Amino acid sequence: MAAELEVADVFRRHGEAYRLAHAGHIGRVERRVMSAIELCRTAALGGHIEQCEDCGIVRIAYNSCRNRHCPKCQGAAREDWLAARAAELLPVPYFHVVFTLPAPAAEIAFHNKEVIYTILFKAAAEALRTIAADPTHLGAEIGVLAVLHTWGQTLHHHPHIHCVVPGGGPSLDGARWVDCRPGFFLPVRVLSKLFRRLFLQNLQTAFEAGRLSFFGALAELGAPAAFADRLRKLRRVDWVVYAKRPFGGPKQVLAYLGRYTHRVAISNSRLVSMENGEVTFRWKDYRHHAKPRLMTLAADEFIRRFLLHALPDGFHRIRHYGFLANSHRAEKLELCRRLLAGQLPGPPGEQNQDDLPPRAPECCPSCGGAMVVLAILPRPTPFRPPFWNDTS
């Protein structure tokens, strides 16, 4: 049976040619991503020799790069993160709300990733919290878990925020729990208009502070008049905000988070073939009822599209707001559980252990027995430090 094709295979075969062809246009972050994925689980990173306690099979296991853009390195990080989130789930419905940037704003974001992605997070969270706090809609403080994705199915730049939100929250005076209406969270048209206004206000502020840069086809936006005209056009278009069906329970919330929080631009499982300098992969055509299709790109173009989604160093793509904010999450969740105690059956906040995603043990590939380490394989020397280690 042929080995599964991986993004690393594309980079190892075509990465050097890509570096040479685009030497003046590849940034430091992109070079780090390529290097990390190419070296992942190879002798260059060291590893260990392990043996099965049952059948005696011996194998070499090389270390992972742990880069957050690597398709192979998200499993362990995802499991650890989900285990922490499972303890924070409340026994209420959860909703999934998506905030998307229109194309004229997305192209500005590509030239100013850190600034614009931060504005995107801020505007989405503030829109949700503001509308939820309005007594005519909910009249409560809500919690928001927000995840940034920057890609579409064909790897084009498509920045959007996925928000997972409990269906309710403490009243503004903290005296009671306020439930949202069954099957309905907040009006998306109201959210969309406020999201647009907040984003454009912050965008204008960033421009006036000189925090935005424009290159190539967008160079003209550096002029105040041209930038103001772009803002006027953005105010006249609808901004897409949509809410998906609420989750069925904590198990469904965890399953969703497991798919979305540590996802990269494309998973290895979507790759079909690499031959004649081209890469073929599966994608879903959502304009035609998610019909499965195949796309073939030149390897150079595939690598270019993959690298469009490299995030700035230290940028957090998962963020928490409202009563889930890091600064007061524990005390706010305790308040939520106390308020819910009189409204819902069972111990508040109790999480069925069957709902937790099981952490996969190191098992023998032959018989499923436990693997034990026999020896450590150090990195070859001299070796440059793993500067790409980025698990945020």
C-alpha cells in the first residue's frame, strides 16, 4: 500500500526550486514554515528507538517540528487543548457564528496580517458582546471562543473568524442566568452592521496612526483620499455574518472544536497525487451544495497558496472574550455554574468523561501493545536551533 502523500513531500521535492524562484519575495516566517515542515519527523530533529512490550517489534520514531502550520503536528496539541476546554463547558446549548471579511478588506489584511487580523478579532467579539448585552436581544454577558481561519477550500486567502458561544450568560447585574431563545442566538443582520462599523472604525484608526502598509497593486491606498474612497465602498457592501445550527451538546462542541481550532490550510488527507510537477487535492464546492471536486495546481502555485496562510510570529489564532476571557475565566465560570444550578438538572458544569476526546497512547503499529523507549537519538551536530517551534 502506497504511503499517504503529505504536504512535507511537496516541500521536500519542490521547496528548494520555490525558494530560488521567489528568493526576493519569501519572508522570514514563510521560510521557517517551509523548513519546519520539511524537517518534521526526520533524523535532522533527533528522536528515539522504541520497542513493543508485547511483540518485540522495534522502530525509530523521529521528533516532530511542533510548528502550528504543520499538518502532522496538530494532533497532540489539539488533544491537550481540548482536555482543558472540556472542563469549561457549560450545560447549555452552544452556537457557532462566523464573521467574514469582504474581498476589498481581505486584500488589505494580506498586506497587514497582524494589524488587520487583530482588528477582525476585536470587531467580531465586540459586536457579539454588545448585541448580547442589549436587553432587547438578550441582556446578558456572554462568553466567546474565537478561532481565526484565513483560507478557503482552494487555499485562496479568505480571512474569517469562527466563534463558539454558549447560548446565554449572566444578567448584567450578575444576579441570574439569561437563556437565549430556543434555536436562536442573536440577529445576524444586526451583528453584521455593527461588525462592519466596528471593523471600519478600527481600520481608520490604524491608518491614521500609520500602522498600515500598502504594496504593489494596493500602493495607491497609502494616499488618504484613496483610502477614504475604499472605506466608502466597504460601507456600502453587506458583510457576511452567519450563524450555524446550535450544537446538540458538549460532545458535539468538543468534536467541532477538535476539527477547527488546530486546523491548517490543508490536511494531508486531502492530497491525492504529486506528479509531473503538479499537486492534486480534494476540495468542496460550497457554491454547489459542497460537491466534492479535484483541483490540480503546479507545485509552485500550491506552495505559494499554502504559504499565504503563515501567521506572524507569536500571533494567537485562538482567543477568548467575555466571561471566557483568560483574566477572569475561572471565577466567571463558577458564577455561571452557580446561576445555572437552579435551572438545569444535574451538577452544574459536570462533564461526562465519555465526552472527552481520548488521548491516543503510543501503540505498537503491529499488535497495538505499549511501546517503550530503548534509546534516544540526538540531533546531528552542528544543528541550528528549532526556531520554528510555535504551538500557539
